[in-house]
Amino acid sequence: MQRVGFVGWRGMVGSVLLERMRAEGDFKGFEPIFFTTSNVGGAPPSVGLDAPPLADAGDLEALSSLDVIVSCQGGDYTTATHGRLRERGWRGAWIDAASTLRMRDDAVIILDPVNRDVIDRAIGSGTRDFIGGNCTVSLMLMVMAGPIRAGMVEWISSMTYQAASGAGARNMQELVRQMQVIGERAGALASDPAASALALDGNVQQTLTSEAYPVREFGAPLAASLIPWIDKPVADGQTREEWKGHVEANKILALSPEVPIDGLCVRVGAMRCHSQALTIKLRGEVPLPEVEDAIRASNQWAKVIPNEPDATKRELTPVTVAGTLDVKIGRLHTMRMGKDHVAAFTVGDQLLWGAAEPLRRMLQLWLSR
Ligand code: HSE
């Protein structure tokens, strides 16, 4: 029986992964071993299969004995561990969601509903490193793979509205704490119909700019504001998050020639769903219904929402998508720039298709091959 090690299963993405694996009945037919960086010998989580006490995530000997390692521990752990295991000759499958290995030639970026062919080819040529993509990129491809693969798309500009969860669990807490402080300080100004909106605005502005306002994680107020910068600067005025859009999407779909993808990435006060406003430049005029059909052909989770006010408010928001596997796209219409330009808005759960789900599915795929 194959032995599968789980590292970082207690964190936010790891918890979602275990929850999804339990829900899908994935815990069968293999031997799970749970690793820890802080509680060696502790009790493993209950997954319906016998598992030994928690093992040491730094124990290369124990890790080398595994057939598969699934890590949600983050990039530092991958950097510290993966290379040393390979140097020892370990030939097992490494599955993680960190950016450390993503762009390496010997790693494949996994998003099997849209690139199963690329994954299968990689496995066939001996690839053993299976890496989940950047959440924004994966969510965009969940709806855009169909039109891209159909050869309809010349380029895409993606302007993102990224949720707090993408920055981490502590950031989600900070966002809500910011909202709490705003509410506490506004007091009756927020609910008294006789209070002036300008007085409320002045109060909130004072809160947002006060020394005591909690901004440790984000480095700036997010609630009642936004932050148009995610990750580090790279070349040409881009951020690393923006750079990933082009390089990862093209690698995921193995596109040649490449389809240019670029835009600005912005953090907003949503909890766990990333949204993106897309400008899609088509290779000529394509009737909108054909574009919509190509989007639906991307996979069973790509859902087209009619470009109408009620449907948009009811279905095309982070709130209505959170916790579901549907990746929705709506507001679709041709633009003033010409009939070969289409506007769209898409939203998906960053913790599911953007993080845990591709790992869960890759593990199943590997175990059942
Ligand atoms: N980098 C993403 C974000 C997280 O900051 O929202 C997931 O790839």
C-alpha cells in the first residue's frame, strides 16, 4: 500500500484540503502519515483511516520512506526540504502549492480540469514534482481555458480584486479586526438616521489614519479601502503577482505561441474569493454566444452568469461563491473598442480551486494511475 505523508495539514489550506478529502471519501486505499513541526508524537487528525502518531516534518529519513508527500507548509519548507530529499535519491511524488518549484522545467503546474493532458505528458516523461498554481491564475484559467484552447484569444488583461485569504490566515483576522475597530469608533454615527454622512466619513477617515489602527499584516488599511499592490516588485513596474499571470498561465496550458496576459493585482476586503475583471482581445470577431459556449467547455465548474443586474448581484459575488467549487463568469459583453474586445468579470474561491482542490485531485490521480 502506498504511503502518503501530509505536511502543513493544520494551516488554512491544509485544513481545507483535509476537509475536502474527507468530503470526497478520499481517505482510502493508502496509508496516511501526518507530519508536524511542533508536536512530534501527538495524535493524528481523524480521517477514518489508522494513522501513526505525528512524525517529525524535518526527519529526512522518515520523509524518504514515503511514496508521496503532500505539503501545504509553504515555500520555506519546500525550499528547506525538497532539494535535500531529491539529493538523497528520493523518487516519490512531491505535491505542494508553493511557488518555489512552480516555474522549474522539471515541475508541472497542476490544474487537471484544464491541463490533464499536460500533467499526463509530464508523468510519462518522469516528472515527480506537481505544483499547484497561483490562485488568481488558476481561477482565471478555470473559466478561460476553453476560449484560449479554442484559439479565440489574442491577449487578456486581468485586473484583480483579491481576497484577504490569499495573504494568509492572520490577514483575514486583521481585515475583520479593522472592520470591528471602524464600527466601534463610528458608534451611533453608523446607525442614527439623523447623523450626517460627512460626519461618519470624517470619523472613519480618522480611524483609518490613526496610529492605533491595526495594519501589521497588510501594512495599510484594507477595510473601507483597498491596496493596489500584492507581493514584491519585479521588472518593468510589475509586481510578482502580476508577473505570475502570464508565465504561469502559459506554462499551465503549455501554450506556444504564448498568449500575453497582464494587468494589475489589487487586494480588496473580500474574505476568500478572488475576483478579476477581464478584457479579452479576441482574434477577430466572435459572436458572444460562441465565446460563452467556449467558456462552458472549459470544464463542468465554469458557470456563465447572464449580464443582468439581479443575476449578477445574486450569483456573481464573492459571498455567493465562497465555499463552492463553481467558478463564475459574467458581465460578458463586447466593448466600445470593437467587437473583438470582450469584457468579463469572474469570481472563484481562492482556497478551493486556487489552493487545495488541485492538490487533492493530483493525489487521487497519482494514486490511481
Ligand atoms: N498570491 C495570492 C494572493 C495567493 O496574495 O492572493 C495565492 O496564490
